[in-house]
Amino acid sequence: MVKSTLFHLTEHSLESSKNKVLRNAVHVEEAEVEKCVRDVMKEKKIEQRDTRFKTNLHISLLQISGYKKLYLDVENLRKVPYDSENEEHEEQLIELWNLLMPHENLKARISKQWCDIGFQGDDPKTDFRGMGLLGLVNLVYFSKHYTNEARQILSRSNHPKLGYSYAIVGINLTEMAYSLLKNGALKGHLYNMVSGLPQMEHFHQFYCYLVYEFDKFWFEEEPESIMHFNQYREKFHEKIKGLLLDYNVVLTLQDTKKP
């Protein structure tokens, strides 16, 4: 039985239990996991010497609590509005430009040049309203860790017929990753990918997968124009949701790029 199946079954059986101790186990904090494991074993009259059961339950509860914590961390970052008075925010924005446009200097902070990397106007801060700082952090992460791919996709996004706004679409894909995390659809992927607690890094990695795959999908579909973006975005969304239903699923860019 694959790992994510075990965790899903554990989570479901605990949530649907008539026993309060078992039901509460899915809401346990990381620091309380060990005690919770002992309590569950006591309630179920399982010998504490049963190390296999104890280990499996311990890992499952860590994964369940870790997923909840990851969602809270992502949500907290999303709630941070982009602030042009904040030096760290500004530094990340300039870093994004430098990563994507290494041979072109940004002439001014407020500039039409931002449109060259797919923002809507001369000040990108207005484009981050929906996803807050999370949108920027995702864009920078992809550009920093997959610089060649990011530059290639930016170049492709300038295609005369099939072009799209690179940064705007990137922020839109942040919303997609966020909503999949929020509704629990990423559980199987994260349970299979991470043996310990899922971290923000793992969310960023999933985002990178979406950006890379969406670009491929867009050019394979050849939409008539950018006006049909929402229709194709939803088609891509459904494709990803379908992939995430597989209990063996691991959607990472490293796996995608293997020959």
C-alpha cells in the first residue's frame, strides 16, 4: 500500500470515529503528536510495544498536522499585502527583474518596462492584490531555482500569436496552487513527496511544476487568443485535479524534466 493511501485511510478513520480521543487526533499540534499516539493506542487497547503501529501512526499524525500548518503558513504569506515602502518587498521585486532580464537595466522603479515581464502596468504592486506577497515569492522562487526555464518561458510568452502575460499568469497559478492546498487536493502529492513535515519549499516546488506545465499546455492547445485564457486555465486546472486523484502522485518539476 502506498504511503499516501495509508495517511488518507488513517485520517479518514480518525475523523469518522465515534471516539472523541480518536476524532481529536487529526487536530493535534506537532509538539503533542507523541502523547496523542500513546492516547490513541490506549483507547484502542493496542500494546505500546507495537512499534510498527506506533511508528506509522506517529508519521501519519505528523503529516496531517504538517499539512494544516503549511496551509496556515501559505495563507499568512498570502495575507501580507505588497508594500512599496517595505525594503524587503522592493528588493524581491528588483531581484525578479534581474533574474529574468539580466541584460537589461530597469531604468526606474515605476516604469513601463515591467510590462516586458508580464505585469499589467508601470507598477507591479497593483498586480499582487489578490495573492499578496505569496504571488511575488512564488515568481522569485521559480526564477531563482529554475532560471533557464523561467527565461525560456518568459521568451515563449512573448510569442506574437500565442503570447500571454508571464507575471500575471504566474500570479494566477499561485491562486491555483493555493486553492488546491486549501481544499486538501495536495495531500496525496505532499504525503508521497515528503517523509517528514511538508514545508513552504514543497509548496513552491509544486508551483514551479504548475508554471512549467501550464506553458507546455498553453502551446499544445494553441488558443485563438488570450481572450480565451479563463477557459483554458480551467481546462488545465481540471487536468491537474485529475492527476492529484492518483494515490501514487508526485508532481514536481524535477520528475517532469527527467529524460
